[in-house]
Amino acid sequence: MEHGKKRVVVTGTGAVTPLGENVNDFWNGLVNGVSGVGPMTLADPTDYPCQISGEVSGFDPEKYIEKKESRRLARFSQLAIVAASEAIMQAGISTSKINIDRMGVCIGNGNGGFPTIDQSMRTLVDRGGMRLSPFFFPMILPNMAAANLSRYFSARGPSSTIVTACAASTQSIAHAVDFIRNGRAEIMISGGTEAGISQLGLAGFSVMRALSNRNDKPEEASRPFDAARDGFVPAEGAGILILESMEHAQKRDAKILAEVLGHGESSDANHQFQPDDDGSGAARAICWALEDSGIGPHEVDYINAHGTSTPLNDASETLAIKRAFGDLAYKIPISSTKSMIGHALGGAGGMEAVACVLTLANGMIHPTINYTTPDPSCDLDYVPNVARQANVKTILSNSFGFGGQNACIVLRKYEE
């Protein structure tokens, strides 16, 4: 980490995922290798080859948000508010005791209110455009999760949204870190959210042949790095970190959970949705994240992989890790959170960042489940099927998005 930069720490985590509506349920599911993938219920998949998804089953926003308010919010905003509420509570933040002008929001999101767009188009065609909700635009715009968090928690500092597909959450954490490093905020609500499961989304990914068709055994469909992987499983969820300058956290006697050492971003500049064949774009982001963090490759104890379960992505990520770490790549444990929750696109990196903080806290690496058939093109240590105890001090978390947009962050166990 560059001399003179403010240190940025994590003081709160929140998660709403296919494994549960809080951080504890999420973590318990991960370390026990539980799959949150099942039959799709949020959209009718009858006409499509993929009929499974990772859903926050039974989610009732009115358990957490006043009824009138809840009905004016798209699901991706609802998930973000619930996850952020948990994170803020854990961080012990009271808006009456902090300078709310110095608290900001930076959220990653891919699609905004995609299901609302889908439903509203049907209303437009069937009943006419004047039957749309007056909250149509405030519900669908991708920036509205950040805007709603700002409003809901009285955060009057910087507010921004990162829309870089599957890299969005991780890049939002990176940008939040820089707001604090540069003295523009003392607290940032960061991470990501996604709730895009809809017929429109399902159709789009189906014609790309990007999704798994393993409908008979949904819990086995997401299988990153396995030779039999056949595509990703669409999912939803939110993962939120409360970031603070170390000085601010210490001043208010907050419990510090981890430190974000640095980040790196790059572009493949190559293809609309396929990754670099040789992993060079992702490798640049990894190397720049290590450089920004002021650490060497030998200091990384664990990698939380992007690990989507698509044939091209997993092979490319494996090559990127080898490019960045050389022979060390074979000694670093790697696992994919998506093996258990599917791929929540813009929300994925936020949930994975929460998993990384919990890995540091518990000294336990969650597995990559459904790893049964080794792939010669994916020959690293993917912590297959069973969690592993380990002394983890430093973690690299990878997120690589459509358009060749790559983002990585480095987290470390906190030491004064």
C-alpha cells in the first residue's frame, strides 16, 4: 500500500443470499457445502433450457421494510437495504453519533430492476402504457439501490453506482476504498446487489448458451472448474461491507473485522462477453491489486475465485492465476462461492467479499462443491467439496465481467 494513504477497514458485513437472509446463515451454508440452487420460481422457465436458479427463497421485504415503502422499491433495492441494515447494525453505526455528511454509498449492480422492466413491458402491451406504475423509473434504474441506501440511512456523502456487469460489486468496494483513502468520506456503505431473475433475462442468457441445463439435479448444476461444467446458474442476492478509515473506526471503538489493502482493475479490450483466452487481462488486474496493496504474490494465502462454472471463464481464470503467481499458483487454495449460490452477476462480488471477511475471522476456507471430475485445463487447488481449516491472513478476491472488465481486491486480517 502506497505510503501516506489512509488505511481502510471493514467494520460491518451484511448478506441476503440463496443460503439465507443473514451473514450467519450464509457462512454456515458455505462451510458445510450446502447448495442454495433449486427450481426457478421467480420466473416461468417452461420454454427455456435452464429451469433452475439461486433464489432468496421466501424473501418477504415487509418483514424488514415498511409496507408502503417496500412496494415502491424493486427487489434489488429491497435486498440491498436488508443487507445494509445488518451491516450497519454489526458496525454499531448510529447516524446521531456520526457526521452523516462524511458517510457515503458505492454499490455495484448489473441490471437494476430487470423483473420490473419485464413485467412493465407486459403491462404496456396488454393494458397500455398509462397503466404503468408512476414508480417505474425510480424502481428500474441501476443507481436506485445506492440512492435508496443513501436515503434510508441518511448517508449524505458521495453516492455512486458501478455498472460493470459481474465485476460491479468488487469494483464498487474498490471505489469506496478510494473515497476514504482520498479523504472524501470516513464511512462507505459498499458492495453489491442483484435481482434480475426474469423471463427476459433467462431468454437473453439462454440464446447465448451461457446457462447450465442440469435441471434434474439443481444442487449439482453449479460446478466451477469441474470438467463437466456446462454454464452458470442465474442467481440473486446482496452483500454489503461497511468500510471506514482506520482512524475513524478506532475513534469510535468499533470492532474491526478486516482491512482492505488495495485493488486493481483492467480491461481485456478483446470481446463483448468472452474472456481473454490466455487470461492476460485478468492477470493484469490481479498484479495491479497486489501492487496497490504493497504485497508480493507469496503473501496471498487464499483466492476467492470468480469461478462461474462456464467452460471458457474457469479455464481463463486458471490461466490468469498462473500468469500472476507463476509456480506459486499450485500452492494457493482457491474456491468458488458461486458453486453454492450460483452467479448473481453484479451482486456476486459483494457476497464473495463478505465470505472473504468471514474466512479471515474463522480460519476456514469454504469449498468448491460439485468438483468431481478434474479438468486438465483447470489443474489448481480448488478446495474440492469439503471446507478446509487454514491460517489465512491475506485474501485475493476476483471478479471478471462481461465486456472484459476485471476487478480484484485484497483483504487482510486486521493488525494495528
